[in-house]
Amino acid sequence: MHPAASIIAFTVLSGLGYGLAAILGLGLLDPAAVATKVAHIAALGLIAGGLLSSTLHLGNPQRAWRAFSQWRSSWLSREGVLSVLAFVPLTVSAWLCVIEGRYWAPIGLVGSVLSLATVFCTSMIYASLKSVQAWHSRLTTFCYLLFALAGGALLGSAFGVAGGGSASLLLFFVLVLLIAAWAVKITWLRNLDSLQPLSTPESATGLGTIGRVRLFERPHVTENYLTNEMGFRVARKHAAKLRKLALLLGGLLPGALVFLVMAALLAGAETGAVAILALVAAVLSHVVGMLTERWLFFAEARHAVMNYYGG
């Protein structure tokens, strides 16, 4: 599949924003701290930026509102509806924290639930597609949810330390979530490498009972929309390198930095600005790693329609 930059930015930024919003909704950070106020604004900004970037992939962005009408049957529509609904409790929580300096559990928890529900719908847009065998798995949903929570907890811990609060518990959650997310992702990748295609030229044409089917002539002499969007392929050697890079930057390096900061805090060391800089570096590394992971998520996927194009 063609890895569109707008969709990659959307899934990474909105996932990070919703993950941070879900963490903030749990009330783990001091609402009176300036850093926590900035965290609420950052969560809304990341979510809004991600949603806006997704419209760049539309042929007619002015018609995007029509996607909301099919919520009974479309995961894309459900995602749109929930993303709008989630803004209500998230905005109220941000107002209470930024203006009044307090946390209200009921509205915070509702915001957390709606944030995770929106990420779930995003994942189901891909997991529900039977035509893309690599995506059609429950592991896809777990990957999206765990990466959103891991990134949100990582960003939340950076704001927590910057606010001068005790973020040891949140840092522990970051390590657990990073390990869980990448364990599921590695399992997802192993399943991808061992997939036996369910859709083949024989099954696609219905001629499998006769014998092996091979392409005699392509449907089109020149490239078209399907070959450009569905026929993107990445070399195996490049994919292997990018997988390692994604794991290193998205998991190992942030995890190591978080572990060092947590160890220093538990030891009672005065880390101050060093801890903040370490966590900022961990967040930046994680974002780059996630951009790489999400690029591969699309680039390594194979659409069943390519059976008709010899792909």
C-alpha cells in the first residue's frame, strides 16, 4: 500500500494526542502545575493537528463532513463522530485545569474512555479490511491502542517531571506499555512474514480448479490509481533495516532513557533539567520511531486487488 504522508502524520499525531489525553484524564499529574496546563493544550493541539492532516489525503476535503453520516456501518465514520464527541470532555478538562487549576474525575475519565474509543475506531478502519490480509488481525487494534498509550504516558511523564511532581509511577507505566506495545508489534511482524495469501490469482478469478493461473496481460498499459495506491512495494532488505530503526528509536532508546530517569528519581538524586531533557529526547526519539513504524505498516501491506496486476 502507498504510505501517504498525511495518513502517517494523522495516525501518529492523533494517537500521541489521544494517548496523552487518556493519561491526563486519569488525574496522574498535578492540575495546579503549569506543565500540566501546557500538557492539556498540547493534547488538544496534537489531536487537532492529526485530524486536520488526515483531510489532506481526501480528493475533496470540503465533502469530509459526509463521512459522519455512515456511523452505523463505517469505522471511518465512527472515528469521526467519536473524535468530535471526545473534544467535549477534553476541552472541559483542559478548561478546569488551565483556568481553575483543578481536576474533576468524572469528566476526566469520560475523556479517557472516548479518547481510547477513538483510537480503537482508527485501528478498526484497517483491521476490518479483509482485502489487506496483514491488517486483518486483532493484533492491529492492540498495536494502535498500546502505542497510543505508551506515547501518551511518555509525553505525560515528561510534563510530570517538568511540573516538579512525582512521576515515578507514570514512568513505570511507560516502561510496561513500551514493552507490551513492541511485544505485540513484533508478534504482528512475525505473523506478517509467515502469512500464506488467502487471496490468490486462482481464488480471485475462480479458475483455481483448472490449474495454476498466471497473468497473460496487465489490465492497463500505464500506471493507474490502483497500481499507485495499492501496488507500492518496499524492498525486503530496506524493510528489515527500517524495522530495526523503528524498534531502536521507538522502543529501546526511549525505554533506556526512561529507566535511567526513573532510577535516578527513586535514588533521590537531584536530576532537574537533566531528567527533563532526557525525557524530551525520549519523546522525540519515540515519535521518529513511530513515524517509521507507521510508514512500514502501510508500505509492507499487500492489497488483494494486485492479484489482477501480477503483484
